[in-house]
Amino acid sequence: IAFKKLIESTNKIEISDEAVKKYFEDNKANFANKKLEEVSATIKDSLYQQEIYTKSQDMFSNMRKEAKVNSFI
């Protein structure tokens, strides 16, 4: 939870209505017999979580690039 808060505090993450609509259109088979209005909150949350994951992976990649590791064997 703390790591998620760190990602949220350092990145402004907004999911647009257009992104929600595109996801819905691209994945209509997963939302059989449902309207966009019924599932938009679920889609928005899913896209938000995906963005958090992407940002965290970017953060870890940057840490690895900048890390200096010394071995004392």
C-alpha cells in the first residue's frame, strides 16, 4: 500500500473517458449484454491499476539502471 501511495504521489494518473470507452469497445466480448455506463467504473479502476503497475515497473527499471553495486568477496 505504501508503494502504491508513493507511485500516486510522484505521478499524476488520470484515466480519461475516451480511454474507458476505447477499452470497452476493444473488449466488448468480455462485457456481453452490458452497457458502458454499467461497467465504466470497473474499467476505470482496472486501467488505473494497470497504470500504477506500469509506473512501478518504470521506477524499478530506473533504479536498476542507476544502482551502483559493489561486491566484497
